[in-house]
Amino acid sequence: MKNHHKNTLKLNIQGMSCVSCASGIEKALSSVEGVKEARVNFANSTASVVLDEEVETARILEAVSRAGYQASLSGEGHHHHFSEPKAAFKRFVLSALFSFPLFLQMFMFHLPGWIQCLLATIVQFGLGSRFYRSSYYSLKVGSANMDVLIALGTTAAYSFSLVVLLTGADQHLYFESSAMIITLVLMGQWLEAVSKGRASEAIEKLLDLQPKTARVKRDGEWIEISVKEIVPEDIFQVRPGENVPVDGEVIEGSSSVNESMLTGESMPVEKKEHDLVYAATQNGNGTLKVCATKVGSETVLAGIVQLVEHAQNSRAPIQRLADQVSEVFVPAVLAISLATFAGWMFWSGAIHEAVIHAVAVLVIACPCALGLATPTVIMVASGEGAKKGILFRDAEALEVAQKMKRIAFDKTGTLTKGQPRVIDVISEDPKRLLEIANALEEASEHPLGEAVRAFAKEEGVKKCEVKRFEAIPGKGLQGEIEGVKYTLGSLSFAADSGVEVKCESNGNTIAVVWRGKQALGCLAFQDVLREHAAEAIEKISALGVAPVMITGDHQKTAEAIAKEAGIWEFYGDILPDQKALKINELKKQGHIVGMVGDGINDAPALAAADVGIAMGTGSDIAIEAAGVSLMREDLRLVPEMIHLSKETFKKIKQNLFFAFFYNCIGIPLAAMGLLNPMVAALAMSLSSLSVVSNALLLKKNL
């Protein structure tokens, strides 16, 4: 099996116990010839490998296997998060059954030493064998993970107890410590697996919305087939209440379709012939016959999932410190444990005290909390953002967004609908002026032409025939109506033509109609501000981000729209190719600058900004220039995105503080003999769980 089509391979990884495991797998993958980059995400148990096309997939899977872990292609099933908690729970319960008698005998009754040894041996080398296996492979690739600490700590307690038992020495047996440490660690891994599954459930739920089968017309008959078998141009049927299987174009029928799972918009969208429908969206009461256009990994649903997974697997800049600490964490803990053993031997001379306190140091140290602090929050934030219609390209965009101090908006099509309307006709004979303008604009595709035709239709003016029509690019239109030559154009064109115009723009766009050198009147146009624009701008300002408007319109027009939207800093007469220069000017003032645009015309400005935000991308979600894509044309998503980013990094900072604080306090306490190994094991297990649980609390803050 060769990977001829894609140079990025996505894998599910099983068997990791901490961030050091992820580092070991990255080393193993990077050692394969042809691999350009390997990233392993401990938080969601996945790997992303960038490789040359000729590299065999089997070699990649083999490299993971040699490192001591199991890997499968992510396309072979997305429910691995659901199987992991079950397996972890089974291991924990079995370990608890054998460890519980050892724990009880400390308080209620005394078990003979050989029975304690038997129970502890089953736990140590049976249920705890995974720690030895993981340690072996970890050390083999030149890394040291958390399992090395657990294996060393429990082996030390078990071996000490075994020597005491065999020699008949008058010392306490610590079989219960080794067994309970393993049990508590397994309990922590089970709870962690459950929590990690919940952190990634947004993607799982999204994927589950796509039906497994569809009714497709083949050879004139309707048959039910697997969604995977649908090919472009297949005709399929969507009955009332069913979910759409793949992207397609409606060829028959009409219905309302709920697209909230893709766009976050709760109101159903009416669909009729020639409209597009998307995989996983839910059909309403009508029956639709649809021609498939995009299937498999080409659907909008697949694109959203890929974008969210890419964001979840990427590393935020704030994570670098934790990664650097994690690399030296285990060797440092081993050194501290040896120093603890030596120190207690020197001060007390009691070997059992030295062993137990050294074991406590090994057990309480937790690189997991450091490794999970950032990625679990990124996972939750990316998933919750997708639910709302906010897609982050990577974790860096998510981090930079919360640092923004200024955010620039394009006017036309972003702050406004890009659909100007006629608000006034200024003339001695307004009806006649509108007749002339309507006739000249009849064939125009310009937005102003559409506005004139729509207004003329509302007013019920008669249609006039135009002869010798001519469009003058960038200036206006002219033609003969009833034998008289008329011209319609901008104020500047009228002035250049020697026509004296008395119309005031008052911030509106003005079109002048004239005959010869005589102005007959003017039409005033105004672009309509988007619904909720002023509300969104107010919320953005309240979040401490200053809004800025950039437009190619004249300064007075820009001022009118900016004032209506509640924006006090605006720049008019900025040509499309100058918008990126204006963004760079703002950045030079020392600000982190965001830019909101349509993702196509504003691509250079979006790329120039620290955070490019493409609004209303809809089905075209992979806007290269944008760090953030908003799935619908709703400006309220912009403050939601900023709020999400700020809350995300509050949680990340809380997690990193806790992870560093826990280890900085816990390790010295264990070294000083203030924590026994079982308490240390419980604290270690709960530390990882606390970090993941805190990440999940992000959902409540959004």
C-alpha cells in the first residue's frame, strides 16, 4: 500500500501514557527516510506525518510499532476515543480487585506475606506489564516517558518487599504500595481517557451526523447503498427528516434544510432547484432529489473536520515552554529521586525510608499535566468554535487572536451587504429622470445598476428603448432615448465633462444624469449596513479591541457608514492593492492587527494581518490567506471569536500554572518524606485529570 496521492498522513495512536511518549513516537517517525515532519498530539492520540509521496504507509505504521505503540490510518475509523475508556476501565477494575485486599489489610486484618506477594505480583507483572513494555520502547528510541518513572518506582517498592520477605528481615512490607500505585495510575488513565474523549466529542458528533447509507438511482431503480459508494453525478433522494449524505445540487423538489451543524445558524435555509445542499445537514418536511457534486474527503463536512483536526494537532507558541520542560523532565526526576535516596540514607540510615521516599518522588512527578495543559484546551476550543461556525486554521491563529488590539474591516460586503439601494432622486422631474436612468442601466451588471432597476420596478416607471448604447469603463453609461443622447455617470465624470452639478453627496454615492452640458438631476445611493453590525462593533470595543474601517469609497461615504456602525477610525479612498499597505502601517504602530474581509478580494490584506478573518466563506472554507474562517455572514461571530480566543488562553494559562505549581510543590514534599507513595500516586493521577477537567470547563464559559 503506497501513499501516492497525499503527502500528509493522519494516524490514530494507541498506547501513549504521557507527552514523552508522543516525543518518542515523533523521533521514531522522523527517523524514517522521506519523512519531512512528524507531529504527535498526546491529547487526542493522533499523529500527522508529512512525507514524500513514494514513502510506503506500511513503513510509517511499522515505525510506530517499533516504538511500542499501535497506529492505524485515521480514515479507518474515528471512534477510537470510545474504545480507549472501555479498555482502560477494564484494566483499572481488574487491578483494583487484586489490590483492594492489600489496601484493606493495612487497617482491618493482616494478610500473610506470601499472599501479599502473590497479589502484588499479579498486579505488578500482569496488569502493570504495559508500564514495563512502554518503558522498554521509550528508552529504546532514546526517550524517557512517565511509564519509566512508574515502572522504576513500583519495581523498587516491590523488590524491597520481596527481599524483606525472602530474608525474613524485620521490616515493613510495601507490596500494597506497589500494587496501589499501579491501580491508582490505571484509574487516572481511565478517567483521563474519558475526559479526552469528551474534549474531542465535537468532531465525533459532527461525523456521526453523516448517514451511513443513501437511496441512489442506479439503472432506473432506487437502491440503498453505502455513502462511501456514492460518486459525483449520482442522483440520490433525501426524504423528510433525513440527513443529506454528500454535497450536491437540488434537481427536483423544495424543502427547508437545517445547516446549523455546519454554520451555527439555527434558522433553516429554504432549498429549491439549483440550490446546493451539504453532507450532514438535516432535511425538513420536503423530499429532495439531488445530484451529487462532492463526495468523501471533498465535502464541506470533511473540509471542516480536516480544518478543526489540523488546528487541534497544531502547537500554540505558548506550548513551547512546556515542551522544553517535558524533554528534560524525566531525567531530572530520576536525578532528584536518586538524590532523595542518598539523602535519606545519609540522614536516617534506614534503607526502607530511603526507598519509600525515593519511590514517592518517582510516582508523584507528572509530565502528563504539562503535556495536556495546552492541547486539551485547544481541542475543546476548536470543537466549540466549529459548532458556532468559527474555524481556526491552527492553534497559532487562536493564540494571536486574543492579543489583538486593532481589527480592520473592509466596508463593502463585510460591514455592509454590498447591495446599494436608491435613497433619493433629485430632479425637477424625478419620474422622468428615473425612466432615463433605468433605461441606461437595463443591461448593466454593476451593483448600482441593479439598485436602479429594483427602485424603478418599485416605482412602476415605464421602460424606454435605448439606441447607440455605450458603456464607458470606470466612468458611466450613455445612449440615445427617443432621439436624445443622455449620459449617466459619477460626479467626477460629470465634472470632467464640463457639467455643473449642484447635488450634495452627504456621504452617499451619487450618479448624475445629464444631456449635453446640462445636468438633469442626481440619484443618491447608500449601501446597507449589515444587520447586527453596530451590535458587533460595540461588543468588539468592549473586549478591548479598537475597530477600524478601510474602504475604497470617498472619505465622506466612508465617514457616513463608519458613523452608523460606531467606528471612529476609518480610511477612505484606499484602493484594493493598498489595503495590505494600510494593514502594515497599523502593525508598525506596535499593534497586533486583525483583518476581516471576504477572503477573495481582500486576500492580500488578510495575509498581511496578524490574524486574517474571512467572513461568510460558506462552502469555500480553505481560504489560505485567513487564519480564521467564519462560516456565515454574521458580524457577531467576530466578537464571539475574540471572546473564545481570550477564554481559551485564560484556561491554558491556568493549566500551565497548575502543572508547574503541582510539580514544583509535590516533588519537594515527596522528597522531604511528607507524602507516602500511595498518596503521591493519587495526586499524580488527579493532576492530569484536573488539567483535562479544567479544559472541559471552557464549554461553560462560552
